[in-house]
Amino acid sequence: MKTSTTPPRAVLLACSFAFIIVQLDVTIVNVALPQMGRELGASVAGLQWVIDAYTLGFAVFLLSAGVLGDKFGARRVFLAGFALFTLASLACAAAAGALALNIARAAQGIGAALLVPSSLSILNAAYAHDKQMLAKAVGWWTAAGGVSIAAGPVLGAALLELAGWRSIFWVNIPLCLAGYWLTLRAVPAAAGKDPGRAFDMPGQLLAVVALIAFIGAVIEVHALGWTHAAVQLGLAVAGGTGALFLLVEARSKAPMLPLALFRSAGFSGAVAFGVLVNFAYYGVIFVLSLYLQGVRGYTAMEAGLIFLPLTGTFIFSNIASGWVAARTGLRAPMIIGGLVGASGYALLCVFGISGQAGFWSMLPGLALIPAGMGLAVPAMTTSILSSVGSGQAGTASAILNTARQVGGALGVAVYGAMAAAASPELVAVGVRSTLMISSALLLCAAAAAWLCVAAPRRLPAAAQAR
């Protein structure tokens, strides 16, 4: 294959295909937990790690995967991600017990970590000649993930009905094999490769320990509470190893986390934006699911279907983000997206949370939240990629996605604690509080974009016409 003639659209398809697989397995498993518990002899509560093991493996190894992609080549790591995801899915489908299933799910998460930063690095290399087109490509990439997240619960329910819970893992196999084949055909072998990049082993180990301790502790907060000894020990270990990690990285000649990246206002602002957006969004989705089922009496499927039609606003705003960024620069969609999201949280707080509020009262707020997020996130991601050289694209995207995962986990833990109450009235009060806080956080995110992301230079007429 002549890499010089590789069509960027084929590369975009390969990268989007990977993100579909990664995001699909975030949500497709949820509806199958009761059947898994019955067949494997475990309680649904005991199977919570079927969800959390994937999240933990994904978040913990993102930084390492980004460094591996920069050193050995994004394409090579991308292919390894597909291969690992295939093998882990086979192990999930064949699991004889809950422990084996959870270990295989963690391996799936590691495979996902190999896929996500390398896919963005590949996109960055494919569209390096045109940053406006890169913004549009990232918008399509994000939209592909949004479609799969929405499809997950519905597809999972259908497969569960037709062939049992193991089929939700079997379905990954042809998808992974097709993605592997498409990558071999479309992605240049040299994409995002920096052979001179050193491998920082002390930093890698410290980062893994710190992230496992922190995210594991945060995941257990919902079940154990903040004062439980295991949670406090995990946070203490995370704090100690995290501080040591920063010390090692500051003194390392070839750090896995180049602290100099944070001297760029655009980079730091985009990372802060991502943390705030994920903290608010994942925290609110979590407590709204509890509210709809525990207070309003919806079934799990009904609660999921309430969110499903709203995915359209997320997808369309993802695509619109690239169009807006190509004409106004990256700052405008981030600011507008933050303001739109803040308005959505505020509307949902005022009109959507009450005993009389039905679906139509919730709809304006629920539509604006993903619309704002979809407009802002592709621009935020492009801002990260544009602020570094091609040899650090994998690391930079891994830093962003790790920070977002940590922000999402914290949002679930903090908001879950705020909404936990004995009476429906107090639950509703807690949910309103989380929505008010989320609105304020999105305003802060918009302010961060205004202050940190560079104002656009006037684009040539040819670029604006695309």
C-alpha cells in the first residue's frame, strides 16, 4: 500500500469504527446484569464490577497507551488494541464465573485504552495539513461514539432476548475483525510514530498505581461511603503515589507526562474544560437514572428510552462543531457549548424535577445538555491535538481522556452522595442541587475556554468555503 495515497476519509472510518466498539461496550452490558447474576450465581450488586472493571482498565492505562503509541507508532498500538479487545471479548463470552468475567472486562478496558489515544493520533497525522478538516473529522469521530452509546442499551436488550447475555460479547468479534482489516488497508504504517521517544518505566508504574487506587476508591464510594477504611486507604495511596509521580516526572529527562505541556494555556484550558464537562454530565446522568427509577417509578428500560431520543442533538451538534470551528476557530464552539449546556442544566433544574413534571417538561433541558456537550467536545479535542507536535499527539489525547475519566468518576461519586436520601422529597432536592452545581461548572468551563483557548485568526476564503 502506498501511504501517500491513503484517503483521509478511509482513515476516519477506521478510527470511528474503533470508537464505536469502545463506546458500545460502555453501555451494552447494563441491561444484561440480572441475567448474568442468575446464570453465574452472583448478585447484581456483586456484578457491579462488570461495569467498573471496564472503566478502571480503560482509565488507568490511557496514559501508558498514549506513550506507547507515540514511541512505537499509533497504527501498531491501534492494531494491538483491536486484537486485545477481540481476545477479551472471547474471554467474556466464555466466562464461567463472575471473577473470570470481571478480569476479562478489565482486559477489554485495556484494549479500549490502546484504541482511543492512538485513533486520535492517527487522525491528527491524517489531517495534519488542514486543521479545519481535522476539527470536522474529530466531530464525526465523536458522533460515531455517541451513536454507539445510545444504541448500546437497545442492542443489548435485543441480543439478551434472542440469544442470552453471552451474545453481547460475541457481537464484538466481527466488529473488531472488521476494524483490524480496515486499519491494515487504510492507516499508514508511520502514522504518529516517534521512535526516539523514551519509555519512562518509573512514571508508568506510579501512574498505574495512583490511578487504580484513586478510581477504585471513587467507584467504591457509592457502596461503602467516603468514611469507609478501604475508600480512605485508596485515596491516601493515590495521593502519595500521585505526588511521587509528579516529582519523578518533573525530574525525568523523558517523562511519560510532559509537565511542560501544561505551560500552554490552550492545553491546560482544554483539559480543565474536559474535567468540568465530564464531572457534570456523568454525575447528572447517574443521579437522574436513580431519580427516574427510584422516585418517579420508571423501569430501567423506560428510563433508558427517555434519554435515547436526545442522542440526536448530541450527534448533530458533534457534526456542527467541526463546521463552526472551521469558520470561527476552536474557542467559539467551546464557549457556546458551555453556555448551552449550562442553560440545559438550569432548565432541567427549574422545570424537570418535580412530582408533576413529565417527559415533555424535561425535554428542553435534556436536549440542550447533549447539544452543548456535542458542540464543545470535538473542538476541545482538536484544541489538544493542535497544541502539540505529531510526536506527542497520543500522549496529549491520553492526558485529556484520562482527566475526563477521572472527572466522570468523581462526578458520579460526589453527586451520588448528594442525591442519596431516604425520602423521595430529599432525593429530588439532592438532584436539583447537582443540576445547579452542574450549570455553574459549565459556566466555569466556558470561562476557561474564553481565557485559555487562543482567539482565531481570520481564515482564508478557501478554508471558509469548505
